[in-house]
Amino acid sequence: AGRKVLIEEFLQGMECSVFVLTDGQSYRLLPEAKDYKRIGEGNTGPNTGGMGAISPVSFAGEEFMDKVLRRIVEPTLKGLRHEGIIYKGFLYFGLMNVEGEPYVVEYNCRLGDPEAEAILPRIITDWVLAFEAIHQECVNDVDLLIDPKASAAVVLASQGYPDHYDTGFLISGLDVAEDVRIFQAGTKTEGGRIFTAGGRVLVVNALASTLREALEKCYHAADHIHFDNKYFRRDIGRDVLD
């Protein structure tokens, strides 16, 4: 039998994630985000589930997003309907910005993590109203209000993740972390105290008028939260700062 050769285009640029909420017919665009998957600073080492994220993304301006909507989002939704798939919920578009042109890297039927922890705090609209609109197929009627502030999310992980890591360490300092949101992921409660129970333990989120300020809040809190073998990247968002 003859052999087949698959030729794929190599994409070099900066990645970003675009999200929409759809009722199967129409959609609402959610805030975009940029996540950081590799374990090491400078995007080195193995991939993880995500070590941090920021929103909005400076290079995803009006012109770029217009291309995303016209070339990718709307044709995708049209294609789903053409296939008889009435999809309701979140759609995630993992994109690569190649010299101002968007290319699709992946699709997901969910919000990303930790992108969700960066974008959800920016959404002011009551999610119950949005979900009801999806069920009633009138998501176009939802006035989706987005906070213009910058949002940053930094993951506090167990040393050794994504390979071998130890758990069961007491977490302290959660009560002194001010002006941030702390999402618990790999944790457990015993005797009224919180312990590590996974690779990615916590996600610290902050909003501020600039990305730099939001990151400063995150890292200030990250330094005041303690557990043995704590590890986090200190370069989240640095590549897009002015």
C-alpha cells in the first residue's frame, strides 16, 4: 500500500484564547485571554494544565478580533448548524496570531483553565440571566457587560508538577491576601484547616486599571500564601507588558 504524507503548516506567533457564549443560533463574545502552559519561566519545560493567564490581550485589538469573528467564529457556528448540531454553551477558540492573522490551533467546548479565572471576574452581567437566555435561545438579548480593568491569574502549584509531587501540606496566609480572589483547586479541608491535595493548588486573581498593577497584586498575595513546596511562575504576563 502507498504511504501518505501529511504536511502541516508551522505557526509561529503569539497564542491567545477567544471565547463565545452561544445558544446555537447567535452568540455573545466574551473577554479574550492569554494563558501560559509551560511549567518554567520563559515558557520552558513540559506543558501543564496552565500556570497563569491574563485578560485582555494587548495584541488582540479591534482589527484582529474582527478577523477572528468573520473568518473563524461565525463560520464555525454556521458549520455546526449545517451539520445539524445545535450547540449551546461555551466555545473556546485557541488561536495563534501570526503577523496579525488569526489561525486556529484548537477548539474546546468549555472555558479554559486558568483562563476562566482571568476572564470570569471581568464579566459583570449576572450569569443566571445569560444561562437562561441560552436555554430560551435569545442570547442576543443579553446585555453582556465587561469590566474594562485588566485581569491577571497566577497558579500556585506543588513543586514537581506536572510530574511527581507531594501533597498534604498545610496552607496558610489565605486570610491576609488582600484585594484578590483566590480560587481553590487542588485543596482539601481537614479539621477546619486547608491542605494541598493536587498539582495546581490555588489560582490567585486580581483586577486593576493596568495589567502591571494586577500582576503586582497577584504576586504580593502569592508571596504571603504559604505551603511547603510552593511553586509559581514569576513571569506571567511579562511578555506583553509595555
